[in-house]
Amino acid sequence: MREDTTQGPEPQVHMAERKAELEQQPCVAEPRPQGHVMAMEPRTQGRISGSELIGYVGIEAVLDQMKRKAMKTGFEFNIMVVGQSGLGKSTLVNTLFKSKVSRKSCTPDHEEKIPKTVQLQSVSHEIEEKGVKMKLTVIDTPGFGDQINNENCWDPIVTYINEQYEKYLVEELNVNRKRRIPDTRVHCCVYFLPATGHCLRQIDVEFMQRLGTVVSIVPVIAKADTLTLEERLDFKARIRQNMQDHGIRVYPQREYDEDEDDALRNDKIRENIPFAVVGTDKEHQVNGNKVLGRKTKWGIIEVENVAHCEFANLRDLLIRSHLQDLKDVTQNHYEEYRVRRLNESNARGLELSPVNGYVAKSDAESHL
């Protein structure tokens, strides 16, 4: 009978020695792939309402801080008026801001007729109301559409708008850029339609198709008091149909509606576009009150009376309800321009090259 030579305790001794060797070896972490970053996603635990807070925190005070800062620094608003001569562009701008802000009103002899030219000119004012400061720039387009051959008459306007985007982009890309970049971008273009009572003209279609992708256009029917109420409604309906048929984009665009409340409010505005307006800077007595209006042999047309014209709706849109939104939409147009220009620069492998084009005359400054 063979003798069993296997010793029972020997495997346990080997295991103990192996464990001791492993404990003596340095601990080396497993290498991670280069460029890999572990990102922790923030988790939202829930919504805490005011009634659930233990006491007053003071979050609402940030609104007062923003208001104080805005009132201290002020803001800029740049408006462009486009239309044929004699449609009352200067008068309407003066009526909007209840002061002599149009370029025609700021010339030494404002009765002198401005020469017709394709060059754009601007005038700037500093307006202050109840402690709020605004630098208003009015860009005028004298002579637009007044020539026999109006082919490509919109090119200087498109060039001017793109030039303002280019100026802003160059300032933004500077290494030592200004703390606050001067904003000369066109925030709104008010386009004047003659009260023909028919439909959009070819120049109207061409202009709004080309400008609607680079700036916010607000079309208005100039001197609407030359139409009856029935003619005005029919004319407005035909213009809306023309704009839809030609794919013309005017402000406010549906793609920029942030929520249902914005959509409902903007739908009411879209239903009234184009605004039928009357402009004047003269006051008349009506029932013992002074009102802005135009006196005719049939009576006085009150500019700010919604039963007479839609000037009040236009004013509310441009100044009282949508001014900041116009600036936000301008930022969206600028971002599209910025992406296009940077892509062009990257494709060439060169630095951003300047855009050749029209250069506006120096702005005239005034203080109100």
C-alpha cells in the first residue's frame, strides 16, 4: 500500500506568502484614455416656492440691481426708415419720439429739400425720460425708389446693415476689446408702403425678401388717412396675402416666440400688420384737450386715437412692449452673420478679412 506523501498545511503556506507579496507591491492606478474628463451633471432636486422658504432670502432684489445698472449705463436703439420721398418718414419718426429726431429736422435749414442719393445717413440723439437714458440713432435712406431705374436700389441698405455687423464682430474678436462694445447694428427697419389701395409693388417684394433675413422689418402704410376704413382693411388683407405668397418675413417672426404667451401676444400683432399710420407733430384742441392730429376740412384726425389710425399700435410695438425683443432678434441675426463670416475665414485659413462696401457718413450728435 502506497504511502500518501501529500501534506495538508502546505497550500495554506503558499497562499499566505503570495498575499504578503501583493501587499508589498505599489498600487498603480489603471491609466485612463487621454482627453477623457469625468463630468458631473448637476441634478435638480426640485422646485422650492416662496411658501416653502424658511425666511426672506432677497432674490427679488436682483431686479432692482438690474434696473439701477440699466438706468446708469443707458441703452442704444437704432432705427432705420425706408421708403420713397414724400411718404412722411421724418414726420412719423418725430411723432414716435415726440421730438425733432429725424435727420431732416436736424439740418440747419430743415425746409431745404434733401438731395436724393443712394447713400445712407444717420443722426444720433441722447434722450432721457424719468432717469432712463437712451441713445437713439435714426438711419435715413433719402431717394430710395425715386429713380426711373430702381434695380438693386436695396444693395446700399444691405451693405450698410452688414457693415454694422462687421464692426461689432471686429470689436468682439479684439484681444483687448472694450468693456462695452458700441452697438451700431440696425435693430429695426420701418418700411413705408404708399397707400395705393392695390397690392405690393415689385420693389416692395424685392426689398422685403432681401432684407427680411438680415434685419427686423416692420411694414407700415404711410398717410393712411387717404383711404377709407373699408379700403384700408382690404388693402391690409391683400398685403398680408402678398407677403405670405412671396415668403416675406416681417417682425415679429413666429420662430422667435418663446412660449404660448408670446405667441398669443404676437399673433395679435401679426393680424394687424401692416400698420396704417398717420404722422404729425402739430397739436390741436379736441374737447378741451391738446392732442396730436392733422386738421382737415372734415375734422381732426387724432394720431394717437386707435379709432382713427394705428399709430399707437406701432408706437407700443417699437418702444413700449417689444423694444428689448427687437434687440434680442438683432442679436440672432448677428449670430448668423458671425457664424458665416468665421466659417469663411476658417475655410481660407486666414484671419478675418474686412468687408468692402459702403461706409456711412459720420453721425451727427445731439442731446435732448
